[in-house]
Amino acid sequence: MLETYFVKPSTVDRIRASWFGSEVERYADWLAEEGYSARCILSRVPLLVAFGEFARRKGAADVADLGSHVEAFVADRVSRFGRARDNAEAAKLASKEIRGPVEQMLELVIPGFEGTGRRRRENPFLVEAPGFFEYLVSERGLRLASVEQYRFHLDRFQAYLTRVRVQLPQVSTPVLTAFIAERSAAGLARTTVRDCCGVLRVFLRYAHREGVVGSDLSNTVEWPQIIYKLSSIPRSISWEEVGKVLAGVDRRTPCGRRDYAILLLLVTYGLRAREVAALTLDDIDWKHERLAVPERKAGHSTAFPLSRSVGEALLDYLQHGRPPTTDRHVFFRAVAPLRPIRQAAISASAGRYLARAGVKVPRRGSHTLRHTLVQRLVDSNFSLKTIGDFVGHRSPASTQIYSKVAVESLRQVALGDGEQVLDD
């Protein structure tokens, strides 16, 4: 594989002659498999060879010893850059560019090695209630997105208990009340505080069941101020603004082709970001022109007619944008490492295109386009039941909020006998 990137045989021989040349070559193969560019591989391999020689001079006798020499190597390399010596930001950037490839390679070749980059978060209260998150999945049947919400709120609760120096078995009603009051005072939406209270109630009931806390404190968690049903308005945009968003996508690039297809899926079918991220090649039936969306939030699957515009956008991406891979997911990251795109990236991408088009809407994201599709169906006089089934609402209440912006129906109610309209 090294011969693919280095023209001179002497260079390849020098790399392989390094005392850990086989590990460097293994890393180069991995980079190629993950879709890193040839330029990236050309820059990283010499750096890693230099790291190996540095570590050997410092006393490393085995690959397992390399981890203890990373910081010294980074400091040595940074000190050679004149700008980095005088500029803290430049030094920080240089350190990141050196440490990243070194630690990435060590994670590949040394079992159990962990770099200093972003680490996988441990579940909160892992020691006190180790089985809680398994309980959420196995007994309550929650999806990953819902489990993440539990992790988010319990992370804050654990941090609060650490700050006030209270252990979980010592939690009392005043402590819980103070925590909720602090969350409410932090400027969070009332719905977020309400969700936090719900998480705490479930967690405290479980903790009592497992004997972690002496009494069931779940009922002492007070809900925030009343949150009125259907009090908000869907954050939809006009169809003209949708056109501006789509026009802002540069479809000459692989990333643009991917994003254009994703935006069309969001606004044509009202899909959630999670549903788009989960799409596979097997969900597209080209012969019968159908698009399947399995395992929706409501617990069922939906099959849509594959519209011509969506089909053309998908085909353009699959032929000219999607990286070659055996993975069956439809959408992938545009840069290495090669991975299926995740729902957070889809929502963030939709938000960027909304901002680029100058569209002003609270909380820009993929759900803005979902709301837009629903609003368009409401304006076309589809029944709320039909709309809810189309977009996969789990409860009729999720669709009822759009009755607030069904302008024509509301006008009929205002002008005369709207009983029939309300029955619909």
C-alpha cells in the first residue's frame, strides 16, 4: 500500500525499516480504507515515523511504550515552529495537528489506548445505579434518542449533587427542589424543565426499587408552572423560502448532492432526521418507485411513492457523491473517516442552509422543514388524521397543534357555523 503514495522505493524502504514500520503501514492502510485523501496519508506517515524514532531515543523498547512519549514529542515538534513559540493560538493548533494523528494511530495498534481527544461519556450514576440505562431499553423499551435525553438531564443532576456535596443515597426533597429551581432559573424552556422532572421521577423510582435511596422521592419532584396544551405555534416557513433554501445548495460537490437529497426528503415527506439517517439502499424500491421508512416513532413503517424530484436527487448522489462502501446506509459523511451520517449532523446541516438563505425561524433545524410540509398539507385541506398518518405522528395530539394555523378553517369558524369544520 505504501507504494501507492510514495514514488521513491527508498522512501518506502526507510518507512518499513523503522522499528515499528509494520504498525505505520497498518495505519496507512486503515486511513485509505476510511476514505482519507492521499495528501493526508503523505503528510501523516512521515510524522509517525519521526514519532517512533523520537520515542526510541527516549527509551521506548516496545510499541506498548509509545503512549508515554506523546506529550514530549508534541512539545518538541511545536517548539520548532517559530510562530507557535510566540503565539498561544498557533501553538494550540499545531499541538492538535501533531497529537491527533499520533494518538489515532496508537488507538489502532495498542489495545485499550485512549487519546486525549473527545472521549465516550460514561453513563451518569454508573456506580450507584449501574443497571438504569439497561432498564430504560430492556424494560421501558426506549429508543436511543430518548435514552440520550435521560443521559443529558441526569448528567446535570449528577454534576449538581457533586457541587453541593450530596451523595445519591442522601438526596432529599429540599435538594431536589433546589435543583429544579436552578434549572428553571437557567433560562431553559418550560418544556425542557418538565422533561427534566419526568426523567428525575423515573430515575428516583428505579433508585428506590434497587435500594439505592431509602424512600420513593419521585412524587416530591414538583413540575414547573403549567404548560398549556397546544400553547406554541409550529415553526414552519413559506414554500417560497423553501425554494431559497434548496437554491442555496451547491450541487456540483458530493456534499452538496447529498445535502440536496436530504433536504428534499425532509420537506417532501416530513421525515425526521433520525429517519433520514437510518435509510438504507434496501429502502428504495426503484422498480416500483417506492420509498420505505421502517421503524418510525409511532412504531410502524410507512411506504411513500418515490417522487420524481426526490428520486433524481437520490440517484445523482448515489452515482456521483456517495463513497464506495459495502455499508448499506444511503447517506455518508463527506470527509474521512467514512461513516454513515448521523441525525445530529442532518439537523445541523438543515439549520445551516436555512441561515444561509436568510430564513428567520426559531430553532433552525430539520424539524423546520417537517413542520413546513405539515403546514402545506393543512393548507391543502387534508384532514389532521390523514396528515398525522402521513408524517408518522404517534399521537393525534401531535397533529392538533396545526389546527391553530389552518387559516381557511378558522376563517369559516369565525364567519359562521364552524361545527362541521371542528368535527373534521
